[in-house]
Amino acid sequence: MRGKKRVCAICAAALAALMAFGTLCGGGTGLWPKVKTAPTAAEAMRAEMEIVQKGAKVEREEPQTTPTTMKAEKPETESTEPQDKEEAALTAALHAKAAALVDMDSGRVLYGKNAYEALPMASTTKIMTCILALEEGGREDMVTVSAYAAGQPKVRLGMQKGMSYRMDDLLHSLMLESHNDSAVAIAEQIGARELSLPEPAKRSKEQSREAVKVFCDKMTGKAREIGCKETCFLTPNGLDAEVETETGKKLTHSTTAADLAKIMRYCVTLSPERAAFLEITRTLSYSFTDGSGKQSYRCENHNAFLNMMDGALSGKTGFTSRAGYCYVGALEQDGERYALALLGCGWPGHKSWKWTDSRRLFSYGLENYEYREAAPSVVLEPAFVENGAPADGNPWHSVSVSLKKEEKALPLRLLMKDSERIEAQAELAKTLPAPVKEGTAAGCVSYYLVDGTGKRELLAQEAVYAGESVEKKDFLFMLEFVLRSFLP
């Protein structure tokens, strides 16, 4: 008789567990939960949530996240319009049609005047020709001259078809005297490696052009790797050029001031060949001979800015009738490193304007920016776990998990004005669906640079994740609870 009573008690407990489980699952007092016809908000969030990488944007429905903000609004796109009196005065004083000043440590554009307008850049092109040749060629390689390279217009070294030179000598010719024939000989040497062509002295001009095009495509590809999306290289020497693709799209040899300054930043601070680049571009005079030793040459550095301002690191001038005078340069002073680019900085009769603009632009950076360090904090509120199993075994108790974030972005150290500040904004999940594993993505924290006008620029992001694991509240969990509650 007692055995029958115990069996009845167990059955009653199981029935009670079923009913309780049905109630918790949204099925009223029925034995089974209702069929869900659409995902819950938490399920939708779970499907959308991903580990947030730097620069990624997290999007989800408003009920799913609670913004924890420190004086931050919706991110703004970068602007190069004057934001204060100093910038407005600088813009009015600059002669260049387009200009950009870049922090070489962070890559941030600190100042811009028409900085994203595509314009021809003349021989400033050659900084990319040089760095790509250093990365893909050997400085001791011998370069044989083709008829196409020898036929380039002034300014030129004066090479003849069939002559040979050390790559290193041609790189000095390229960067100190800006010789156009040296640029084409270098480009043809590297581009021809991917083609089946006769030796340089026996090539047709069309075959040489094909090799040069391969190199120019590599130049554009390198620009894309650096993050310069508005740059198109059609010549290795910077001569003006325009082509039409098979689809009818017109391409122009051009860049933007912002892109050009970032390319200089790459050459000076990021490239594996940056030391060689600086060595070549800082050389004041250089002498060499051709491969036979019969012809001698001497090159003088035309970057006069090297002696105009303390800390000048490197630079390249340029001019064509279409581009006007152009300049790209780099400077390091008092631990601060800047790159600048000037496009359309006057035409004949105003050759010195580029030096005046360069001094003004570098001085603006040195006078208005200094390194500052910031580590803004945010409060990470715990997230509710939907249908989570409480650790104490009571199904009627709610469950939350603590949230933690990656610790990889802080402290942030960068060049800033007095009017700028760094703020943090957290975008967090209010609810996570059970089961939750430790490390489950739960949002992100974004860090913004905010200028004096309230415009914001995203600097970094850190992923937010669950700090511990929580099991799901299922039938077995409910059965154990009922058995503990009703059985002796």
C-alpha cells in the first residue's frame, strides 16, 4: 500500500513538473508550452550578435540594447570643414587647392582642405614607385634600359637603350632628381617579372608599356592595402594620364591630399623598407656610374624643406602643367610625427608657395596638438538570462550574468587639441537567451574622439561578453525542483 502511495506521489510530482514547466514556457496551465510562431526578442538578438571587431557597427532592434553613454551621440562621419578659428585662419592662408595633415602614429587626418578631392599629384607619385620597388626588388639588382624607358620626357637621367644600372642608383635618381626615365625603367624591371617578355633592349614599346602597367596596378593595389581608396596610379613617374576601361569608365592618374599623406606615413613608419626609404630620400647628393662604369652621374636633392624646418624627415616635390606644384613631406619634432600633402599649390611664378604652406601646416600641428592619454570608463549592467536556471534551484528566481569587456584598447594615447576629448559608449544586450556560456557576445564598447563642435570620430571598439555560464531551465530541472519540494 505504501509502495502504491509512493508511485502516486511520484506521478503527481511529474504531472506538477509538467504543468509548472508549461507555465514557465508560456503555455498557461496546459501540459505543453505553446508553439512559438516567431522568435523572441532575445532569440533575435542572439542570432544577430557577433563578436565586435574594431570599426564594426552593431545593429539591432531598440528593445534589445540599453545604451550606456558618456555624453555621446550617433557617430558622425569625418569632416574636413573648418571647426574652429585656428583651422579657419589656416584654410584662408594656405595657397594649395587641397591639403592634409596626418598624425603619422594613428593615421588620423588632423586637418584638411578639400582633403578628399581627387586631383593629379605629379612627381609626388614617386614615393609609391620608390617604396614598392624597395619592397619587391633588390637594391643591388641590375636594371637594363628599354627603348620605351629611354624615350621618357624631361626631367630625365639621359639613359640609352641597352644601358644598365644598379636599382639603388636609379632609386636615388628617382627621388633626388625626379628623373622620369628612371621611374619607367624601375617599373618595367619589376612589372616584367609577371610577363613572358624578351629582354629589355629587344622589347617593343607596347611590351614595355604592358610591363609598366603591371607595376602601376601594383601601385594602386598597395594604395588600397594602406587604406587609400581614392588613389589611381596610371604612371610610375607622375606624368598626367587618363584612360578609359573596357566598361567605358574613365580613370585619371590622381589621388587626394589625405591619401597622399597616408602613403607618406606608410613609407616612413610602416613599410618594412622604411629605413631604406628614409636613407634615400634624406641623401643630399649622390654620385654613381652606369653598369659599364663609363658614364658618371651626380644627383642633388631638390627637397629644400629638409633644411627649412627642424625635424624634417622626408619629402618629394612635383609639378605638371595640370597638377601645379605639389609636395608631400614628413616631420618629427618633440616626439610628434606628422605627414602632409599639398596639391595644386600654385603654378609657375609661385614655386615657393609649397614651402610656405608646408611650414604653416606643420607649425599648426605642433602648436595645436599634443599627446594625451585617456581611459574613459563605462558601467556594464548585468544582463537578464531568459529561461535561465537559477543556481539555488528555485525556478521562480530570476537569473542575470555579469558582463565583461576586452581590455585591449585602453589607455588611448593620441595627438589631441585642448578642445578635444575621448568619450565611451556601451551598447549592451538587456537579455540573453539560456543557455549562456561564459564568453557569449553581449555587445560592445566604442570609444570616440569628440571635437569642440561635438563631431565624433570612432577610435576603437572592445567586445563585451558574458562573465559566467548559465544553464537552461528545462523539464528535468523542474522535475528535480518538484521532487525536492514534495517528496520526503
